[in-house]
Amino acid sequence: MLEVRNISKTFNPGTINEKKALENVSLTLQDGDFVTVIGGNGAGKSTIMNAIAGVWPVDSGQIIIDGTDVSGLSEYKRAPFLGRVFQDPMTGTAGDMQIDENMALAARRGQRRTLRWGVSNKERQQYMELLKSLDLGLEDRLTAKVGLLSGGQRQALTLLMATMKKPKVLLLDEHTAALDPKTAAKVLAATDRIVNDNHLTTLMVTHNMRDAIAHGNRLIMMSNGHIIYDVSGEEKKKLHVADLLARFEEAGAEVSDRMALG
């Protein structure tokens, strides 16, 4: 479903601030894979996510989604293939619009707009059913402005909106990092349920080693623009935080307190 072939990205080339963020990185995700990505600051985690999304062009290599080479496509032209949830809960929704209006925008993604009434009663019923699955009481607040929601509620809504059209690839860029632990656990539980129910191919970047181990069927560790560890299946299920710390130490990679303590 996703192929990343030998991509490289250097920021500020030829200057004193030159930084090789990715160096000949290759990665293949099969249909339905849920891959967590762990790494320290500057490891290349967000860079590979932004490269897939088309936020910036790569210097070399290819990015192929479900058989389509999107390497030369701009960010908005890649949007039909992707769903994305950012670290900032404010990023994925329109705060001045109602919950049902935000969901209607997500439902109409890629379709032609008309002058008909924005949200039908049938659609509201569908949105209520979807919101019930979050277990946050949002199904009774369809007309509430999204800007009045808590960060966790807003992030859960963003997750729902990002997956309504069943994207080819779902990108989760530290989507629980700004939430308190209890709310983060709820959003991660919703993530697992939505990904599994819809059989979504997912890439989730996280700083939290425990979350990286607990979620998904595969784990990738990055350091200095390279993938240094790739584990899946039963081997992943047996992992502990100490194992990941040992891998970082072997690679001479820096581990932040945030990563080690979760």
C-alpha cells in the first residue's frame, strides 16, 4: 500500500546549517499494516511523514501509494490518498464551525461543492453514530462549535474526520503528544478501533516507547536519518522499553527523558 524507495532529504544544503534529515531510506507497508515509528529529536520521523504527505519534495527517491507514484505531486494532489492527524489538536478542524459542519466537510472531501443545504438529517444521524464510538459524549453536541471542545475531544474528532473517507494511508504525527495521559489513552484506544475496523494502513510517529510497543503490528526505530531497527509480529509483542533503550545505545543514538519515561 505504501512504498518509500531510497528517499533522501537534506535541509539547507551547502550552508553551515546543512542537515541530512533522510539518507536513502526505504520502507514498505502492506495493506492493513499499523507501523509505529520511534526515534529521538532529529531522527527523521517527522521528515519521512512530511515527505510522504508532500509537504516538501525529496531530493531523490520515490514514494508510491497503492501503485501510484506520487513523488512529483504537490501536497494537495496527494490529499485524496491520505488521512492525517497532527500533534496540535487545533490543526485538523475549523474551530468556528460546528461539529456536524466539520464532519460534513470531511465527508465531502474531493467532491464538487453545491449550493444545497450543508448537512442533511440523514447525515446528522450518521455523524451521531460515528461520534458515539468515541465515547466522549459528542453525539449530543452536534451543533457545538469545535473551538469550545477540549483538546482531547478535538483530536478525537480530527481522527474521525481523517478516516471517514477511508484513506489509502493514515499518517499520525505524534497525535497524542499534547494530551494528558488519560485523554491520550482514550484517543489511542479510538485509534486502534478505527484502524482495525477499517483495515487502514497506518504510520504513527511517537516519542513514547510504551505506546510504540503497545500499538500496531510493527515497530520501526530511526536515528540520524536512517531506519536502524524494524520488528514485527511475535517479536514485537515480546519487546520491552529496556530492549528499545538497548537498541538506541547500540546505535549511539540520544534518548530523551520524554522517550524513556513516556
